[in-house]
Amino acid sequence: MAFFDNLKLDDLRERASDLANSGIAKSKNLAEIAKLKAGIMAEEDAMRKAYIEIGKAVCASLETGEEAGIDAYVEKVKACKALIAENEAKIAAIRTEGQITEEEAAAVAAIEEPAE
């Protein structure tokens, strides 16, 4: 009987270890998603600032009749959009690989987004 008791105990230990490792991996994935979402938010902010500068340049151009120098701002918007798309693709891959549900990802998003 002791053999079977040890076998059951070893099985339980192994399962507990597997669950702990799974939890650690999921936590790492959720932390990575949070980091990527923070990067998206930063890029969206940079993009908003570039749009404001584009508007200022266009208004100044209309007032003075000179050409609006918006090329650098347009390139900044394009770069921001590319980085946002890249981060969103990484998030999707992490969710798929780590088997992270929408609810778990939303819980992380709720923690990091400031209340308005």
C-alpha cells in the first residue's frame, strides 16, 4: 500500500508543480501583454501629438501662403501606426501561445488604464 500512497503523492506533487509553472508562465505572458499595451498607448499619444503639429503647420501655411512642412509629422504618424500594429500582432501571438483568454487580458488592461 505504501507504494501506491507514494505514487499518488508523487503524482500530486507533479501536478502541483505543473500548475505552479503554468501560473508563472501565464503571469509572464500577462506582464508582457501589459508592457506591449503600454507601448501602444505611448505610440497613440505620440501620434496625437503629430496630428496636432500637422494641424498647426497647415493652419500656419494657410495664413502665410507658404508650404506646410508636414512631411516629418506624416512620417511620425506612419511609424507610430506601424509600431502599434507590430505590438498588436505580438499581443495576439502571446494570447494564442499562452492560451490567455479575453477576460484575463481585459483584467490586465483594467489595471493599467487610468480612470478618467
